[in-house]
Amino acid sequence: MKIIIDTDPGTDDAVAILIALAHFSDQEILGITTVAGNVGVKVGTINALRILEHAGRNNINVYEGESSPLKRELLTAEWVHGTDGLGGVPFPEPSKTEEDLDAVSFLKQSISSSEEKVTLCVLGPMTNIGKALIEKPEISDNIEQIIFMGGSATGGNTTPAAEFNILVDPDATEIVLHSGTKLVMMGLDVTHQAISSSDRIQNISETKTKTSQLLIGLMSRLANLEIVKKKFPDGTPVHDAFVTAYLVDSSLTTGNFVNVEVETSSELTLGQTIVDVNEISGRDKNVHWMNKVDDDKLFSIITKTSSLLP
């Protein structure tokens, strides 16, 4: 398996990256690309390096990506993730820097040259992926699948209609949705079904590693937000973790192969993903829309992660 993680770290991004680092080798993870989203791309790049530093995985390179969406002004979410993007959770400072090569160039080069098809794990806005596909559309032939966290069939978490990652760059999302690659969508419909309850946090703490402390800190940051407590009084969803946990065990989620489109022009519903659940549009199916999860399995993978890393 060959993997590239495209991310805007981000507290739940950090959980997702740690899962990947615990379960996949340096040879399997071709690199990490960063993009503006939860925080500005410079902060996100430092965070990716901090996560690698903690895990002792500095052999994996980080490539800084786009600092703004394809056509729009950047929307960020520091109010969720903190000004440092990691909610103040004490990851170490990095001892290395990002590569000189930019993320879009890396994506085009690495996907084209890989002898094995590449899986893209997309944890943030799709700006880097969309731009790479615009500039070199033939790379889609060597993409195994794009697993992305984003969207919803039933309403948003940033506007009434739109989920954050898709809202930030709906134009890039539209390019990806029409790219012809295999797409696996981990939207709010499924991520809201798995909550970091107190017993699950206790299981993680019992591994007694530094990673367990970091994971608990990341999830606690989210769980303590008033907007989260209002909807999820017993814990927090860990949205991005679904993407890499699915790579660890594809039986984690199930769903339906449907048509998904994205709204790119309406003032009221910009960024909405229109999921043809009832198959009434007549449009070609393009997305494996996940809507059920084995939530115990997700937290088993997170707990295992805490035991496999320092």
C-alpha cells in the first residue's frame, strides 16, 4: 500500500495522522502534504512536523501546500482547534523543516512515478488535490482511491447546509467528485455515530504512553467546546480519524454507492454536498458514501495506536 496524507492539522487531524503512523511504515507513507483549512498552512505545516517528531518518524517528509482555496477567501477554525491548531496539546517542537518542493508538485510527481497505485487520505479542504488534478489530470489513473472526511447528507456543522472541509473549498471538491477516481466519503452522517465516551478515554489512558496522553488531550479539547457539549454531552466525534482507521480496517464502515454533487454558487447552501440517497437524480454514481460505523472498532484502533507509539 502507498499512502499520501493531505491535511490541515487540526486536533482530529492529529489523531488521524497518529493512527497512520502507528499502523503503516515509512515505505508505505510517501509523504504528508499540508493545506490551509483549520489553521493557516504555515501553522498546519509546523503541526505535521510536530506530530512526526513525537512519533519519531522524521524520515517521512512534509510538503507545504496551498495557502488559500482555489477561488475564494480562506475560512479557518481556530475557535475549534486553538491558535496553534492542536488545542494547546504539548507536541514537541520539530527538529526538521518541510521540503522545498511544494505539495501540489509533490502530488503530481509522486503519484505519477509510483509503481503502485496511491491512496490519498484527505483530512481537510481538497485544494491541493483539486489543483493537482487540474494541472495533471492523468494522475487520476494512478490513484487507488481518495478517502476523504467531508460533507453530509443531512446538514452541516459550519452552516446549516455545509460541513467545514467542503465549505472551505467547494470548487476543489467539485473537481475531485468529477475526477473519475474511486471516492470514499466519511461525512458527518457517519462520524457523528462514534463518540469518545469516558470508558473509551479510560481504555486509552491505560496504555500509559505519551501518545495516550496526547490523544486524550486532543479529544478533550474538542469535547469541552460548548458547541460540541450541546450536541454530544458524552464526548466528541473524532471526524478525521475515520479516514486512516478505515485504511487499517475497511470493515470499520459500510455505506452505499451513490451520486454526490457539491453546491458552488448558492449563497445559502454553498458547500452543501447533495447525496442522492434515494437514487432519484439519474446522475452517475461517483462516491462510496459511508453511513454506518462499528464505533467500538474505531476506538479499538485509537487505543491500539496509543500502545504502538511512544
